Amino acid sequence: MPVTLYAKRTPLAALLWRYKNADPPRAVDRRPLAALLAAFVGHHGACLEAVAGQWDALTTVPSRRRPSLLDALVREAAVGPLVELLVPSGGAITRRGVFPSAFRVAAAVPPTVLLVDDTCTSGAHVHSAAAALKQAGARTVVAVPLGRIIDPSFGATTALRWAAQRSLPYDIGRCPLCAGSGDDDGDAEAQQREPVAGGVRGAVHGLVCAEDGGARGRGPEAEDLRAAHDHARRVRQGAEDAGGRDGDR
Ligand SMILES: [Zn+2]
């Protein structure tokens, strides 16, 4: 389930690009994304667990770039102990395909895995990684890309759905699994519009599109990010209090 949807030439697209391409990598680009991941898991970890069961391990879609930018981001988000389950095998991944052989399994794979990725375009990388985990024994893999890119020029249906999603405000408190469950009674207008966007409920989370000045969609506000940082700190504190009982590192 993507944390956000985004299009080219938006603030989130720029942030993700800087996070991936700035040389050397910069904390100022990584931190807001780590906070977004922390906030998402904090708000909706239970939603994911309700459908997939409690995850036994948290891992990332590995990249050939070392040290891994994404691993640093996930550690900073402090959403749980990170286990390196996959490493790139050197095999190719092409768009829209599923290539589990592109990854080698580096550790014992438990039944339920939360698989974090940074960006998702065709989904080939995340699907291939999930397939590799399943071949190695995972029963359920919950994929959580931080940003799923949408190309509204792809076709009329995509354009229509994107327009519907853009009309919704960004709300970290709602995910496709819990949207409309009652937490947002004050947001009746958005709830009424929600069926319009029903085909892409995955996008309820995903409105980070402020190229129009934020008059319609809006990105996560500083307040959301502060709350996310606070949450991450509490989680980290809790993990320390628990004495690292998972012992994965
Ligand atoms: Zn939720």
C-alpha cells in the first residue's frame, strides 16, 4: 500500500529525487521522508496488521547502492528493527515484470514481512522482491512504497482517477483500509467524494501535489511532520525500553 501518490513536477517528486540523487546524501532530504514513514506506520500499522497479520520482520527492497539510502531512512523512522533479508543478485529487472531471481535471500524469511520501498513506478522492483521473499518461505508480504508515481497522461482512466484524488486533502490520519471508518467525521465533504475515487482508494493517502499552490491537494504540513518526529521518538524510546529483544542486528 503506497504511503503517497505523486506526479512529476511536484514537491514530493523533487524531494524524492534529491533524497536519491544528492551526492553526498543529505539528512535534510531523508528526514521528512523518514518522518512520513514513521507517521504512516504509527497511524496505520494496525490497519496493515488487521489484513495481513502482525509482521515478523521489517525489510527493504535493496538497491545496489551501498550504503543503502533506504535502510538509513527506515532506521531513522524507527518503525521497528530492520532485517536485511534480500540482496541484489545482479539479475535484471525490466518494467512491469516480476523477477525474483534479481534478489538473493540473505537470512531466514519469516511468515509475514513488511517490505518498504522508496519509490514505485511500474512496481517491478517491489513485486520482484516480494516474489523472492515468497519463494523463500514468506506467506504474506506487505509492500509499503513511500511514493507511487502516477502519470496522468497514461490514459483517460488514470487522468480521471488522478483528478479525483487531487481533489482530496492529504490526510495522514486516513489510509485506504481505514478511510471513512469514522475518524474523520469533520471531513464529510471528502468522505462524500470518496466513492468517486473508489477505484484508487490506495490514493486517499496520496495527495502531495502542490504545483497549484496547494489550493486543492496539499502535502504533509510541518505540523504532521513534527507529530511524526514525536511519534518516531516515542517508538525509539519504546524499543530501547524493550531492550532490543528482537536481536536482529
Ligand atoms: Zn489506516
